[in-house]
Amino acid sequence: MKQPTLFIPHGGGPCFFINENAPCDPMWQPMEAYLKTIIADLPERPTAIVIVSGHWEEPLFTVHVGEKPGLLFDYHGFPEHTYDLRFDASGAPDVARAAATLLNEAGFATAENATRGWDHGVFIPLMVALPNADIPVVQLSLRADLDPAAHIAAGRALAPLREKGVLIIGSGMSFHNMGVRGGQATAPADQWDAALTAAVTDPDPQARAARVTAWTDLPNARFAHPREEHLLPLMVALGAGQDDTAVQTHHGHVLGWAISGHRFG
């Protein structure tokens, strides 16, 4: 059965696991509750997950072809136990190479990587969404030029995987400005989020893509994303969603940041 595509927030560092053997901080609990639902809300269990994180950039779109990737603890200053977390899902080299083939057919040069660990934009949200780590996972990099149109086009190229039961996820943050928080962030973050959500959920797929491609024209765009690597996974999910209906599936506030998640299809 055809899978939808998702853009999910992955939180901050190991945010859901900072309190060892205890619930996470209340400010992260609504996001955690949302992530816990994303697999159950699908039409059927995915055959595999292809996930694009805001924490991996390469000159070319790069697929991870490892059979059992380790973890890359690419966060700093957190409790010691957060560097012993485990997410033991298997890779899916066949799906990774199928994704690369689709990208190549669409005119994109690609590369392979078999040794990099999954970064926290992958393993932290998937530890919440998939605690048994029982669906194979493939990570796809961003392209380092961070070109919105290219990432939307790459998503479109990957769309046939959905017909094979593969869930395509963009993992980032709809607001990502580490330099602001609290009251100084709330009003402009809310304005940005409302404008972004209106663009993402435009019922006309062509207008949707055009509006999101031109994201820097939205109010407070560079306040929300001084650098756009955490927004680009949304572009891939949107492209892979093709003409399907887009809806906002999560909305909340953390540190004064308005944070949203979206689903296509």
C-alpha cells in the first residue's frame, strides 16, 4: 500500500532521553507524544524507512548502504548516559541503491557511504517512533548547496518508493534559531510558522512547491532559519508527496519556538 511522506521535528540533541529512566522534560512531551504516533497512523507498517536528516550534508546526494550502521553522537554537553543510547535497526542496502537509481534517473549524481553512523536527526526521533527498531532504515544526505528546488525535485524522484511500502521522512525542525528563545522568539516564530504552514498546505501542488521553494520570502524567514539545513528535509518530504494533500500534523512550542510537523498523503 502506498505510504504518505512526513516532515517531523527531531527535537534538540537527545532531548527525549536526558532524564535517565524517567519521563522527558514536560516541554518536550507533546513532541514526543506526536512522534510515538507516526507509525501507528500509517495505512500499514512500512517495509522500510528512508530518512533525510538536517545533520548530514554531502556534495552529492549520498545514500547510506551500510547493513548495520552505528550511531553518531553528534551532540555535546549532555549527560553521560545519552552517549550510550542504542538504536539497533538494520540498514537496507537494496532500498538505498534503489533510491540512488531513482535519483540518477532524474538527473542527480549520487554517492554511497557505508561507514557513517546515523546522526541524532535519525536515531533520536526513531527511538521514540520505533522503540523496537524493527523496520529497516536508510539515511539519505542533504546536498550541500542546500538548493530548495533541487531537494524538492529529489523528493519527487524518490516518490515511487512509496508504492513499495517505503516511508519517506524528512527529519528537521520547522524553526531552528539556537540564538533566540522565550519571549524574544515567540511572536516572530508564530508568524513564521503560520506562513510556512499556509505555504506547505496550499491545496495546489504547484503553488505549494513554488511557495516553499521561495521560503525566504516568508515573514521572519531568516530569523527562523539563519541557515536552512533543518528546513531542507521538508523540501524532500514535500517533493516525495507529489500532488497528495498536505496537512499539519503537529504544532507546539518549545523554548518560545513554534514547531510544526506535516504529512503528505
